[in-house]
Amino acid sequence: MLRADFHHHIDADPIDGTFVRHSAGDLIDRAAALGLNVLAITCHEAVPYDGDATRYARGRGVLLMRGMEATVEGQHVLLLNFPEFPPGVCTLDEIRERKTADALVVAPHPFYPAGMAGGRLLASDGALFDAVEFSGMYTRLTRRFNQHAVDHARGSALTVVGNTDTHFLWQLGQTYTVIDAAPEPAAVVAAIRAGRVRLVTRPLSWVSVVRFIVGSHSTKSFLRDSLRYMVQIVRRTRGRPDRVVVP
């Protein structure tokens, strides 16, 4: 059984690299220490690492699958194990043209209250997607957004995969996917498509949420926008009963 996490950012990320401090090697070291053995580095709109990272991961007992978080119609889509990636800003048709039998398309944080969440794309062209992400970026109060993803996956016969969406190394190890597969990219892809997975997750504390917001940026404008976003989440969840997620 493999312990996998397919959504990570590093310091070379063209967008998030302004505040992400860890390198690909740092990420791999931390994952290996926690017992994770399948990773995908999914920087925004680029694949800013080479074969050295793959070889380093192999030496640490970690299978590193090439990935990218593409921007499609202003929304995010995770692309994994593509032999040839489309442009970082692309269309669904461009993804479809380059997708092979061993490539995966995953909807990250699809129903979060943010413009780049991707739920609209998932609803409009679900046939292109292979899996839906259960995002590790949640608290007990905000887990309903992930519950919506689970409900959609069940209704659409898609697999749910747990991902961290790592921007800081302390996030690792709280949400991941257990996969029944050999440690090879094609075998991992096939197992996900077949649903031979199990979600492992626990919510972030509010202390961790604040830690993420403060660590992401130090400007007053960013902090103000982040706090407004959190208020928006609280207002959307207030008065609605929690639901238990049973993957």
C-alpha cells in the first residue's frame, strides 16, 4: 500500500514561490520522514524542476510523479503524469489533446468559495476528470466544501483523492491517499481510476489556519483580504449542520 499526496508547491513556483520557502528536495525529505512515498509537485502553470528531483526522490524511497496546476478559464486543474503538458494557461480541449491512458486530471478544491476552485469546469466537462480532490485545507467548520466534493464524486463515479495543497512543510501528513498499487506511475494511475484508494485526513486547527495566512504574506492588504475570505467561509457555514465524511 502506498501513501500518496498529489498537490504540492515549491519555491520555484512562478506564482506561489514568492512566499513558499522549501525546495523540491526539502519537500521530498519531509515526505520521506513522514512515510509518504508518492508525491506530485504541482506548481502553478509550470513544471519548474527536472530529472534531478525525480532521481533524488527515488533515492529517498519516494516516487515523484510530474505534475502541474494549470489555469483553465480562470480555474485550477491538476494535471498528473502527462508525457507532454499543455501550456500553463490552457483550455480543456488542449488538456484533452495531450491526455494519455497514463495521465490523470484531478479537480482540486472544486467547491471552495473562491474563483479558481474549478467546480464549474468539473460540472461542465466531468468526463475529462478522473478524480476529485479532498483538500487538506479545511477545518471542522469548513469541511462541508470537501463533503460537496465527495458527494459529487460519488454521483459521477469519480475517485476521491486526499491532497495537502502544500505551501508550508508543516502541512504535510495530515491529509493523504492510501493506494493499492505498485510504486510505478502507470500502476498508481490505474489504481486511482479503479478506485483502489482510501482517504486519510484530519482537519487543520484554527491556529494552523492563522499560521498559514500570516506565513503566506506580510502585507496589510493581503492579511485584510485573507481575513475577509475567512469571514466569508464562516458566514457560508454558519447554521448548517456538520456532515460526517465517509469516503
